[in-house]
Amino acid sequence: MPLYMDIHTVPAGTTSEDVAGAHAADVSVQGRYGVDYRSYWVDEANSKVFCLVEAPDPEAAIAVHKEAHGLLADHIHEVVEGA
């Protein structure tokens, strides 16, 4: 299954705890879309969040974010995992 990295610009003041809650919401609905949100990273200083997700296509990954919390990514890139 393809692997994607999505990039969000979040409001200033968004904390890693806020993002943890959004990730938990993603995990709670991802099965309906055949998606696996594997990990995420938070850059609080630059108001960025990065999510690594296995999904059949970008639209499925986007649908999970939309249903779970409405915080959509600015960009989504297909990536290949390295060692």
C-alpha cells in the first residue's frame, strides 16, 4: 500500500498535546477508510505537523482527517520508506 507524508500548518499555539488528540481521533476512524496513520511529528516553533500514513490513495488519507477533526493537510506527498 502506498505511503504518504502530509504537512499541516497549524494555528500558532497548537501544542503537541493538541496534536496527540487529533491523532487519536484519526486512529479511531481510519479503519473505515483502509488507512493506517503510523506516526506524526510536531514542530511547535514553526506551527507545522507532519503525518506518516499508509493509505490506498491520498483521498482516503484526507477523508480520515476530515471526518476525525477537520484539520486538513496543506500538502500530501507519496514517499518511499528507507532504512
